[in-house]
Amino acid sequence: MIKREDLPFLKSHLSKAGYRFPENITPSSVVGYINSVMGVSGLKFYPAIHLHWHTVNNSFPSYMFASRIDIAEIWREAGPVQGWQDNILVMAPHHQLIYLSEHGLKHSFEKPKDLRDIYNLIERYGNSLDWNRAISVAKEFNLTRAVYYGLYFTSEILGAEIPQGVLDGLKPNKFTSLERRFIRSVFKNKQNTDSSYAVYLAMNEGLPAKARFIVRTFFPPREAMGDMQNIAASKIGLTHYLGRIARGIQTMGRILP
């Protein structure tokens, strides 16, 4: 992750080293849709470099909580990596926990590493992981459900030792019927990467909020659509939105079973 204001310098520096970047990608003013850019080198064996200026990147469903995530706070509380210079930092343990939970939920905890990373984090930091801080920041970032599911599944499936008070402090007041089906699918290892849609719907309480969530998922701002398509926002038209709707319907077809 980089600081957003450093992106022009880094793009210029990496371009001189042989990396190519999409011409139309710039830091979007709409936080929560596209928050990264990929640089690809034409030189053999040079890896692609994915520059993020925010912890969440995808258009679905990060716009629900991306603006609530305090990136300045994450930078302030980051610490040095042992054995490296001071300009190489690692997120504080509670921020790592929240990030891993959010990222794992986005993929419905479909891959073993999604929970194993959380388990390893808890094992690594032990008593130095500030559980109270994790709860308060999760609430601040509007990610209590994501962190609850990350910890709950890691506890139940991998046997991680998590204080009951932490789970109680994050547990939703109620679960929707779709959420309960999502939980069962994870335990049976029958979920797919889109199954977590049930959880994101539940995060929007009330029918009007759910309707807005669905509409915003299908119809993001033109600026954000331009970033997704790598074309100027002025060139985004009806066909681009129809294509997004078609992909959304395909996604729903995978979720409904």
C-alpha cells in the first residue's frame, strides 16, 4: 500500500524502470470503487506491481464501508518491519485482523488461506493483539460483521482461541435467513466467492437500504465505471451498464442455489 499523494511520483519512477500503467487510471474521487492500479513490466521475469492507496479496492461491495476506513489512522499506527529500514511498515495487529476478515469475507472464506491467515495472525501476536481496539475500530470502520465472521469461522473451523467476549462484542443482533444459509454453506465448504452477498445485504438494514445497495452495485458512478473499464468517464454509456447488469445477473445465478 502507498500513500495516495505519492502515486504520481511512483508511477513516473516505475515507468522509467520499464513498467506500463493504464492511461486512464487516476485516484478516483469516489472512494470505495477503484483504489489501486496495476503496473506491468515488459521485461522478462519482472513481476507485476499492484499499487493500492486504500485497504479495499473492489467496486462491490466496498463502497458501503470504504469511506469509513481511516487510512491516516492505519498509517499512524503502522510499525517498522524487523530487519528493514524505517520506510517499510506493517499494519498494527488489530488493523491486520480487520483487513484479513474483510478480505476473507469478500471471497466468502472460500480458500483455506482466508481463515489460516487469521489463525496465524492470532498465534503470532498472542496477548499483544489488542482485542478491545479491534472491536472499537471494527465498529468505527463499519466492519463488525466482517470481523465477527472472520473470527467465528476461524474459531469453529480451525480451533483458534478467541475470547468469548470478543465474539459477543461483534456478533450481530440478529441474522437474516440468507446469512444462516451462508454460515451453513461455509461449514459444509459449499460456498462460492459470491455467497457473501447475503452478508452484505444484511449489513443494509431495511428494504430501502437494501434497494439502494443493489442499485449502487449495478449502477456505480460514471467515473468509477471509467476506472473499471480503463476508458474516460465521458465515454461510458448505456452498453457498459447493460454489460454490468448482465454480469450481475450471472452472479445472482451463482448465489441463488
